[in-house]
Amino acid sequence: MTPTMHDVARVAGVSIKTVSNVINDFPHVRPSTRMRVLSAIEELGYRPNLSARGLRSGRTGVIGLAVPELRQNYFAELADAIIRAAEKHDLGVLVEQTSGDREREIAAVTGAGRLRLTDGLLFSPERLGQDDRDLIQPKFPFVLLGERIFGGPTDHVTMHNVSSAQAATEHLLEIGRRRIAIIGAHPDQREEIRSADLRVRGYKRALGAAGIPVDPQLIRVAAPWHRENGAEAMRDLIASGVAFDGLFALNDTLALGALRALGDAGVRVPDDVAVIGFDDIDEARYSIPSLSSVDPGRQEIAETAVELLVERINEKDGEAIPPLLVKSEFRIVARESTGSTGSS
Amino acid sequence: MTPTMHDVARVAGVSIKTVSNVINDFPHVRPSTRMRVLSAIEELGYRPNLSARGLRSGRTGVIGLAVPELRQNYFAELADAIIRAAEKHDLGVLVEQTSGDREREIAAVTGAGRLRLTDGLLFSPERLGQDDRDLIQPKFPFVLLGERIFGGPTDHVTMHNVSSAQAATEHLLEIGRRRIAIIGAHPDQREEIRSADLRVRGYKRALGAAGIPVDPQLIRVAAPWHRENGAEAMRDLIASGVAFDGLFALNDTLALGALRALGDAGVRVPDDVAVIGFDDIDEARYSIPSLSSVDPGRQEIAETAVELLVERINEKDGEAIPPLLVKSEFRIVARESTGSTGSS
DNA sequence: CGCTAAATATACAACGTTATAAATGCTCTC
DNA sequence: GAGAGCATTTATAACGTTGTATATTTAGCG
């Protein structure tokens, strides 16, 4: 039914290997022969069978991307960026959702699941944490994303959590805020390295540098980082009667929920409370008021991650390059919620 | 390096076909043999090579999903739902972004691109329209999504655009609004069947049934359906001085933009203007005020689409079932923007 | 011209799985 | 306890591509 190389070879009057050579841009093919083959391909509407190619060459041209859920804005935007980046390398992306399920995250790392069809995996965990570091011993090209696990044996692309959180806090300090609350800290103090703790550390560092004491009452727990939890944490904070004039929400989704709760309570933003989030999702530009945020360099993360993965895929067995840790550049985006009138 | 069926067969002391039989749950395998094979698989950490399976069986276990962009909330949620639905059928999903590019949409339909590795394609066009119907002659299992093209030769899953838009408009009428504006109509009147026109038709039908004349000044163009365009259309409408007390935005993104512009202009929602959107994206629940919307049955669309595709994939050549058109059930979700205080 | 070397094309064997058909083993029946 | 008939297992041939080794053609040079 669908034509194969044999059909093309027959029509063009050459051997099937010559067809293969033309398709793979091998050097020594006479222009006239190439022509003949190409027009036969055209005529028959031939397309290579990628399964066969994959079997023979050991490459499928597809990489896997394992994320919690696409309905979370941040991951949708990440997936978008990664698909674009993969495209430049002529790679397809098979998206797997782990739904924040521990077992499924483990399955993804161990290469169970569907991912046997892929040349490598980009993995962004949501449940696995630093304690699970030793689970990450993938037997295939692998790049870790996010900030839940550090020091593993694989390449890792992440952001400057501490310094960008510090910069966000400083942004609030610069506009004169002194009682800066934070929403999104993690309840479980045992667990260490994860975005929440890193960002809280940056917050404390900024306060410390400004000579402002840390008030534990201003550090509010919220997990997971969904809108409702941001709203709830803010309602609690307001109800507690603790005074504050600034808010650093550990991600934009929390910030949007908090914005909602502030609005409900009649608190004016940024007049009474200035707010900054983290992630710079599209939505931040359009909320009321528009939300200041930290752009963690998502595009750069995506491109770097794909490039690293491609390198690992192409790596010869011998030349084991040690695992790389790459951090992308961040940038503070000031909008209305911290008193900026610009329309970025 | 990675073990193959031969290795498993050797360890288990059976033939390779028996291993295959165990893996594929073939009926006639003695329990004791099955045990032996399974433990050999376990011991070696064997995983089937999907390329080889794909080559031999003609199935890859992967379907393609072509959407404009995941960063558009609606498509992220659609992709999320589709990946979940595909999982139930043990299928992976390769996501391709067409970026609203005509050529890329055509490439997707004609099966160019990476999609040769897939068993079938779910396609949600953004540029191709009714005029391009004849381009859709896919030579592989295919299900069309959305409402840009009708009457094609393939299965098609879509929503009740007219009646749900009518219901949305009626919802505004029921709370006493009489001057109902609409945002998101398409500028080009030549092109016919597409969400915008269908939804405008439902709007007109509702007004007609209520004996209210259609005021063309209340029908505002906006395209594409992004937040900025919703905001801009609303600013124009306000600036025009035309009186209105209700707004039906043709999707939630437009509505959120409009909400923003209304807020900026000091118009109270829902007191001065009641607003309803369309799509019921997650975000609608958390805007200020929360946004009433039409839930078009996204989950149902996703599940139906995958099921239809699976049926087409399994279809024997002879039994050509005629193309099916399926419309999912919708539901009006009333929130604050139309005066509802419930917290749905 | 004739010889060598390079350029070009070929035949055939993989890759790891599943399908086919045939072989073997087992359980009945009479 | 022999043959029928089914359950179980196997050997072997595909699937469509690319790599290797080899054959053939063309070009270069003295």
C-alpha cells in the first residue's frame, strides 16, 4: 500500500541503497541519479518508515517530555518552548503527564512506560525530591529540569532561584516596602532543596542585606502552588491581623490567587500592598492589576535542555562527559502590582 | 547492551516466540512457562523495542496531536485531556505545534512532518478554514477537532456552538440584561462556518426569541482571540459611547481581556455590565470577578476523539464506516461576572 | 593508452519484533 | 491404549531501513 524504498528504487531504476543514500544526503551520489530518485520519490509520494529506520539506526527522532500536567500554565509554556526547541533539531516530542504521582514519576525515570520509543527524556519532577536522588540512574540520555533535586548524576537545567528571589524581594524594598510577606513556603521543614526553600532563602538574604529582621509571621505556607492555595494563604494572612505592605508570592499562580483575595478584602494593590510573583506566565500581563514577576528564562531553559539532551544522545560511549548543571539568566519584570505603569 | 527477546528466551529456556506470546498475552501459554518467562524478563530488565514492534506490526502505539500552540490555555487543557484519554488506550501522544501557520497545518494533514511515526492524527486547525475542506484527504486514521471545517471526509468531534452560544446569551437575558454586546466576531464576512460565526448566530437566535432587535453596533470584531484583542475591543466599545449592560465574549481569553478593560474604565462587573465567556478554562474560576462561562465539554471531546481515532486505527480495510460528526454536551457555568455568588 | 585511485553504485546481512505454519505434547474417547 | 483433537511450543520468514563489503564506473596521470 504505502510505497517503500523498493518501489522507489524500481521506479528510478537504481538499487534501494542508492535511494537510501539520496535520502540521507550521502556525499557520493551523481546529481543525475539523485534527480531520478527524487522524482521517483515525488511521484510515488514515498515517506520513509520511521519505525524501520528507528530499528536499524537505534534512533527514533523522538524525545520524551515528562511533566506533571499541561493544564498547569507553567508546564504548558515549558512544553511549548521545548517543542519549539526540539523542532530545530528535527526531533518530535512525546509528552507524558505524571499527574504529580510519585509512582508515575519513578516509572518515567526508570524508562518504563511508553518512553521506550524515545531517544531520551526531559524530566520535570513534582513529587520526587532530594531524598529520591538515588533513584535517578537513567540508562538513557536524560536531562533533569526544575529545582527539586540537585547533585544527581545527570545533566540538569534550572534557574537561579536564590538570587532571582533575592532580586524580587529587593524590587519590593526599592519601592519602599518594609513589611514583606511571602506566600508558598513549604510546610515540611525537613525537606531541603526545592524551589520554595531556595526562594525563601533569597528573600531572607535580601532582607538581611537591607538590615530588616525576618518576621516568621510573614512567611506563609501554601502547597501545592495553585490559585486556591494562594487565595487561602492570603485570606489567612489578612485575618491574622499582621501588618504588611509587600508580598512576594513564590509563583505567579499563587500571586494571582492572592491578588484575588486581596481584592475581595478591599486591599488596594499596589497602594496598600505591592505584589510580585515568579515565573512570568503569560497571564501575569493581563491580570488586574497586571502582575510583576520574575522571568526565569524559560525559553533559554528549553533550548539549553534540548541541546544538552541532543549532545548526550550523540555522545559516543567512551567519552563520558561529566554531568552539567546549567542555570538560566533571570530578569525582573515590573508591572502594575508593584507600581509600574509601563505595559511590558 | 539492552537485552532483547533472544536474551530472555535463552534465560527462560524457551523460544523467542514464546516470549513474544507471553508479552502479548496470547491465550495458550502454560502458567508455569509464563512464570519462567516473566521472571527472566524481570531479571534482565527487558523492555520491548517499540521500533521493532512498530516495524513488524505496523503500529507504533503513538498518536499525533496537532494544535496551534500549547501556550494558549485552551489547547493546553485540550492536550492535557487528550493525553489522559489516550493513556486509557495505552497510546502515547506526540504533540506537534502548527503555530497557526497555514503551511504547517497543511503539512500536518498531508502526513508530512514527523507524524509518520504515529498511528493516527488528531488535528485542531486554526488557519485552515471551510475553503480548505478539500485539502483534508488524509491517507491515515484521522479525527478533526474544532469548528473551522465541516462536511469533510473524516470523523469530526466538535461542540454545539450555536445552541450553547444561544444558552449563554439567554443566561444574560435571564438576569435582566437587554443591551448585550458581543466581542470576537470575525472581520471577514466571506468565511462562513467557524466558531465566531456559529456563536454569533446563537446570540442572534437568543435575541430573536426574546424579541430583542440586533444592534450591529454591539457586535464587535476581535481576532485572534487573545487577551489583548479582547481588551482592545472593549476599550473601543466603551469609547464608542454605545450603551450596553451585558457582554458575551466568544471565548474566555477575550473575556478576561475585556474584564481588564472594564476594570480600567471603572465599569463594575456584574453591576453595570454582566459578562460571560466561552470555554471554561481553569482561569475563569480565579479572575476578579470570577468569570461565568460555557463549558463545552472538553473532557468529553477528548475522550470521544481518541475513541474514534482508535476505532479508525483498528478498522479493517473493507468495512469503511462513513465519517461521524459528534457534538459534545455543553453546560452554562454561572459565576460572579453574571451575578452568581456560588463558588463553582 | 593503460594503470591507479577515486567516485559511484550494488548485494546482502543485519536491527528486534510478530505472523505463519508446522511440530510436538497432552487429554480424551471408545 | 491408539487415534483424534486440541493445547502448547517452535523454526523461520517477513517488516523497511541502514551499514559493510564489494563491485563497477569514471577520472587523472604519466
